[in-house]
Amino acid sequence: MKIELACDDGAFAVNYIQSLVLLFKPCEKFGEGENDSRLVFVVKREGESFFGRALLETDGKVCEKSMSCPISFYEASKNPAKCFAGKLFLSLFSEVFGYKPPWGMLTGVRPARFALDYLLSGYSAEKTKQIFVEMYHTDPEKADLAIRVALCEMKVLKQERERQFSLYVGIPFCPSRCRYCSFVSYATPKLLSLLPEYLEMLKFEVQMLCETAKEAGLDLKSVYVGGGTPSVLSSEQMANFVPAIRSFIGDKNVEFTYESGRPDTVTKDKLSILADCGVNRLSINTQTTNDTILQSVGRCHTFEDYKKAFFLAKNMDFAINTDLIAGLPGESVESFCKSIDDVLFISPDNITVHSFSLKKSSEYTVCGQTFDNSDRSIDKMLSYSSASMKENGYFPYYMYRQKNTDGNFENVGYTNSENSIACYNIYMMEGFHSVLAAGAGASTKLVSRNLSTTGKIYNPKYPYEYLRAKDDILKNKEQILLFYKEKYEK
């Protein structure tokens, strides 16, 4: 699609309009010659009002929409012109495509943080909902969801003190690659052979980060070992690696999560090693309980395998999260609802419901998979999951959104108790404090006292690059110490 944009004072850029287009046309490409579609978008300020005109040429048809609105209507917005542009865009595209996105004009990955900002600014929950519905054109149910999550996050925020941080440890290796995944992970025997050398480098970086945090006067709140599939490590590798991480972080009792997302990688020996090292949370994921769908998406386990892994871990007193994905290719509404019922029956501490997303380099995307949701099946799946969670005593505690998601929906983490909240998910998603990250592709986020992310440090993306980057890794220490010196000692 070719976009021609004109707006006063550069109030918003063309990438904002592109992000709105993607709400209706996931995976759309932009620029000259991409296709025959053309969008002309004009927003001007005329006195105390905005005036806008939008024209869309697509599939041999021309559609146009004009409107005006008092600037005062957007007084609660940080960018009134951008907000008006969103209203104009939705008015045109909803008419053309016969569909209104559930999150209205909100395109960001963190709608709950958006609600939290209003609540922290003194707006009531009722007023915040009104703003979401009337100004951002969000469905009332989605506005309620964002506010419920934000109110839960506020309780976690109240426990925060300055100079707290979390530690992320990345192991981007998997036993096989799921067809929906684009995460940088390595599953071939040749690449898995890098693991011993990779783990040594990872131990070096984690030790460096822990020493840096101590020098900067930081207090550790949570540890998350993610991937990939960290449980792909053999028992011997795990027995060498995890105790080393425990020694670096010390004896403090912290939330310590280890991803064991593939049930077929979970064994009693591995769980015993994790328990002995103070790991208290696991993520064991089935994604669906339909064995036919599991096979079709490239998962090397059955639902029965998941249950065996789950109860093995549950009997060892780990808190457990389980992921499910709504909208997997080939899965019916009835099949997904059965997955919800099956998982609720065994009562994990947390259940995260994801909306299927066509990720950029996943096998599904490369093979030309598209969304076919004319019956709005994913709406029904998520509505059922939300109602079932509530009926079974679960409530939402964190959420985020991704690009190119079926129906423009969201991913929601549910928990059955405030004591079971996985705080790392909130820290990482909402930027309540710094997250120091180790491993290939890891990103350190440095957060100042006003809760804004004010610094990022990126590690090399691929493991073989990471293994050659020891000098660069050491430089990260200097950046972290400089950040805290500048932010806290002036």
C-alpha cells in the first residue's frame, strides 16, 4: 500500500497510519509498487477544531471519508491530533471492511500500561473506561480488561522500591521448532552442539551482571530463565549450570522461574536439580490439548505427556504456568474450548491465553498462511476463555499485544490467587524496574525512578555471534554503572 500523509506540525508520522492499516490488513506491505492500494490521509487544524479527510483506493474501489471535531474533545489525550487521526481512520476502514477492531485505535503492545498511566494520573476507573470507549473507540469489554489488569499491576507497583531489578537469562535452544514460532532458537543437532560453550559464556555474563548490580546498589526481585526451551539442557548440563546461577544471585529468596515449555523435556531428575537451587516457578505449556493440532503445529508431545509433566512438577511444589493459543490453524472453537476446560480441570497457578499471531519468519508466514476468521471464531474462543477463567476463580494480572494477530486481539495472563502472580511478567512488560539480561538476543532494559525506560543494551542476536562477543559483554557493565550514576547520584 502506498500512503500519502499530510498533517500539521508533524503531529504523527506515517508509521502510525501503517500500524492502523495492519489492524485491518495483517502483513500488509508498504511503499511504491507493493500493490494497487493507495491511502491519502490529511489532518489539519482549523481554529479550535480538527479537520480530516481520508481516501482509500483498493480492489478497484474508491472510498472517502471527511470529518471535523473540536480539539477540546481530546483534552485527555497526550496527542490530540493523533487521536483524531485514529478516529478518522477507523471511521473509513470500519466502513470499508465491515469490522471494528476490539482495541479501537490503540496499536501499542501494552494497553494495560496505557490504562495504568491514566489511573496513576488521578483518573478513576470509571473515567478511564469512558476515555477508552469514547476517545479511543475500544470495546467496553476490552476497556474493562485493561483496567482490571492495571488495578492488579498497581498493587505490585506499590511494593516497588528504588534500585530494584530483575535478571533474565536466555537459552535460545529448542528440541524442535514450532510452526508458529519466529523466535531465534536452535533445534538442529549441529547447533545444539554449541550448548556447552554457550552455557560457559552465559555463566560468565550472569556473574558479571550480578557483580555489576551489587556495585550499583541494586536489589534483586526476580529471576527468569527463558528461551527457547531452557529445559532442553541435559540433567548433567543443568546440574552444572543452574547451581552456578544460584551462587551468583546469592541466597536471597526471590521469585525464580525456569521455562520448561516442552513437556517432553521435563524429567524428575531435572526438576530435583531446579528445586534444590531454589527455582519456585515453572512454565509447562501444552498450547492445545488436541493431539492432532499439537502434531500439526510441530509439537513433539501429547496432552497426556503434558499432564504427566504437570503433576510431576506439582507434586514437587512448583508454581506452574500453562500457555494456550487461541486460533491455531485447524483448531475449531469447540476444540479450543475443550482445551480451556481440560487445563482448568487440573488448575495451574497461572494460565496464559495467547491469540494466534503470524510472526514474521515463522513457517506459517513463510508458507503463506493467512487468517480465515469470517465466522469470528477467535472472538468466541477468547470470550469463552475469559468467562471460564472468571467462573473458576481466575483473574487477569498481565497482558500484552503483538503485531499480525488474528482479530487484533491480546495475550492475557490469568492467576487464581494474588499470591500466585508471576511478578516478573509485570516487571518486564510494564517497565517497573530494570531488567538485566544475559544471553544471545537478550535486551537489558534500564529504568529510571519515574518508571520510564531510559536505556537499552542489546546483545548479539545469534549464539555463534554471542560466543565471540566477550569484550562487548564486558562493556555492558560500564553502561549499566554509568546509567545508575547519572540517574541517582546527581
